[in-house]
Amino acid sequence: MSKTRSGKRKKVRVEWAEDSPFPVPIPPDEPQRLAELRGYEVLDTPPEEAFDNITLLASHICNTPIALITLVDSDRQWFKSRVGVTVAETSRDIALCAHTIVEDDLLVIPDASLDKRFARNPLVRSHPRIRFYAGAPLITKKRHALGTLCVIDRVPRKLSKDQLEALRALSRQVMAQLEARREIKHLQRQLQDRSRDYVALDKQMNQANARKRAYEEAFRRARHEIRTTNKAILNLADQAIVAAPLCKGPLKSIRNLAQALLELAPP
């Protein structure tokens, strides 16, 4: 089963030629390779013009009706971009690209029907009756092959030296796009993290400012109460000095204390 561009699952039409398995080689770094593949976060993503332009160019340069950017997952090959086919993926056990990812360079098959590795393959003996195949592995900086850029024809043929070199160059462009895509995603996550940090910091600043305003208001009220109370004490002390001159000394001390407290709480 596979998904169409509308998101619906679509069956891959394969007419099995024989009821026998078609084992594919497994790279020795398979766990690390799969981990890095998933780190690119590209599997099952929508089509992107940058990749579609590369497959279109590969198809024109190599003069083939089919060109694919494939990513070899644990049990399938999934097409990030495709020219000349409608399905989005096939099982890994019949994928010619599964053989390419164990190669250091291009895998070229002039006539798959004459190659003992692929002659019984259902994609060769039945629809779409692949004959010619050339695939360039998509190799990361850590030397893991994620998949291929491949071109396919339904008739036996060969590519010129220039066409083969162009296929290699275009495979490097696919990796450059994958690297750029991963870096953009990394930067987007960093930006999101910093945006969240900014929102949290802004919230903390608002809370701190609110507390500061609350403290200022409480201090203003306390200062007002101090001034009001000490003014009242001053008035009472002045009245008591007049009414009770014999207590003038202690009353003046009380008045001086009230005056000092009043000066400590300016308006």
C-alpha cells in the first residue's frame, strides 16, 4: 500500500512472477543508516519543488521516462520525488535501489532481464517491466546511504560518460537539498524554542513588574499613613504643650520624634 498526493492509500500494482522471495542485501551499518535517515524527517512528507526539479532534470539528461529520488526505509522504498510513475512506494524486497545503497558508486544495469540478480524480480518480469536502471546512492557526511537518485527505462540501453557524471552530480544536489532542509528545520526549532523562552521571560517580567507596582503602592500607602499619624502626633503635642506647660520637656521629646519620623517619609 502507498499514499497518493491527496493522502489516500494506493496499492502498488505488482504481478508476482514466482512465489519465491527476492532477498536484498542489508548494509552493515543498517541501524545507524536508518537512524540517520529518520533524523532528516523527510519520510512521508509532501512533494517539494527543489527535489522535483532534480528528478525532472535527471529524466531529461538521461533521456529516460522514469526518474526517482528514493529513500530506503526498513521495509520499503519511498519516493520523495518521482517522474513517470504514480505510486509513492514499493516494498524493499523488490527494490532495485536496495542494491544500490550497498554500492560506493553508481549501480548500472543495462538489461535487468539478463541480470541474474534481477531477472526474476516482479518489477522486471511484470509491470512496469524494468529493463534499464542506473542509480546513484545518496551518501551522507557520515557515509550512510539513505537511498538513491535513479533513472529507469523499459528498454535495454546504456548511458554516456557525461550522463553518468551528471547523475552523480545530481545525486550530490539531492543530498545538498536534504542537508539544507534538515538545517532549516533545526533553525526553525531553535527559533521556536527561543520564542517560547522569550514568552516565558516576558511573562516573568510582567509578573515582576506587577509585584513591583504592588510593593510601590503598599509603600506609598504606608508612607501616607506614617505622615498622617505623625502630623496628628505633632498637632497633639503642640496642643498639650500649651495646655500643660509643666510637661513641656517630655512633650517636646515626643514632638521631635514625630517630626523626625515625618521627615523619613517625604511626600
